[in-house]
Amino acid sequence: MRLYRVIRYDIKNGICGRLYLYAPAAILCSVFTIGFYMSVQNRNLENEKFTIVNILLYFFEGKEPFSPELGNAFVFPVVWLFIFLYSAFLTLNYPYSNLTGYGVQAITRTKSRKLWWFSKCFWVFLTTFLYFAVWYLVSLVLSLILHIDISIQYSERICAELLDMKLQPMQAGSVWISLVILPVMTSVAVNLLQLCLGLFFDRIYCFLASAVILFASTYFQTPLLIGNFAMVKRSVMYQENGMDFTQGTIACAVLIILSIGAGFWRSRKYDILKKT
């Protein structure tokens, strides 16, 4: 039994058979996008160059570094947290609930746990990519419906007044990295870490670990908390000593490789079948 057959099974049952789980993401994306659009209208900013980049900046703005000495209450970035927490939830159950029926057969027939492990890693990649594609596609469709400009430019005034965010000039490459590449890579890294931890701990603790990483990332600015790299307000585009794009890409790639490697090592020494 070759790897592609296991992957094909995971795509059929782990993605196509669970498409309904993407509906909440599409609904919430619509709610957030329309809500932001209404905020622009209410502030009489409709004459500004309102673009889809402004919407993505709203999604991934995150939270500026918290300074307790200023006496301000800490407010969690709800939109940002929902995007990444739901991604972790989406990739939580299937890999180990799959260890019945075909999942068991794939391991017992091949006598190789690596097929199961690498197939699940590929499934996490694909599921995460598809999940973010839903956010980007719904944003694009609503932008077309609401006559929001499809451009890599953005309105600095909308960012300043609605997001309290004054950015350095962003080139096309910076837009792609900060609003597409790093958010997706960060989510993949968190989800693969969660998958790896599932070989050591119960799934609920794995999800709690993902949640702790994400919540802590909103409070502490440090490269050790990978969620920082997926927040525009923690980047060099927002603050002088912000998170560097290259550093973020490397950190995500390292966590991805370590999670895949540690999971592979653990799967060889651990009786996966007892997960049933």
C-alpha cells in the first residue's frame, strides 16, 4: 500500500467528508468583513481607497505589545484568535479518530507507521491551506459584491482610524508575507505541533497547548511564542523593533520540521493502535 493511497483516503474522508466544518469559518468571515465594511461607512470613510488589504489587515492585525505600566486593560484580539484557534480545532480530531477501519488496515498491512504519520502531516498541511483559502476567497467575493477595491494598496487613514495602526509603506512582497505567507505558515506550525503532541498526550491537552501558545502570543512579544509572527502589529511594518519576516519564516519552518521529525520518531516507538 503506497503513501498516495493513504493520502487519497485522508483527502476523501478527512477533507471532502468534513466540508461542513468549514461553514463556520465562511460565516464568521462574512460577519467580520461586513462588520468592518459597515464601520468604514459609519465613519464616513467611504471615499477612502478601501481595499481588500484593509480587510486582511483587520483579520491579522493582532495586538500591539502590551504595556501594563500604562494602566490600560488588556483586550484580546478576538478576530485573530478565532482564526487561529478554529484552525487548530479543525485539525484536532480526524488524525486519531481515523485509527479505526482503514487507518488500522494501513498500518497492519504495511507494517509501517511512517505511512500513517506522513499522510496525516500532509493532511494537516492541506486542511490548513484550504481553511485559509476559505477566508481569502470569502473576503474576495464579498469585496466584489460590496465594491471594495481588489488591490495590494490600502487606505492608511482607515488603518489609523479603525485599527489604530500606522504602518510603514508596504510593498507587494511585504503584503504577501505578512497577510498570507506568515499567517498560513504559523497556523501550519501550530497544527503540526498539536498533531505531534497527540502521540504523547490526550487530544484535549494538545488543543489546550495550542490555545495557550496563541493566547500567550497576544500578551507577550517574544520570538519564542510563534503567534507573534502572524500579527501585523508585532511586525517591523508597525514598530521599529518588531518581528522580522525572515526570522518568522525560519521559526515556522523549524517548528514544522521538528514537529514532523519528533512525531515520526515517536510513531516508530509508540503503539499507535492503542489510540483506538
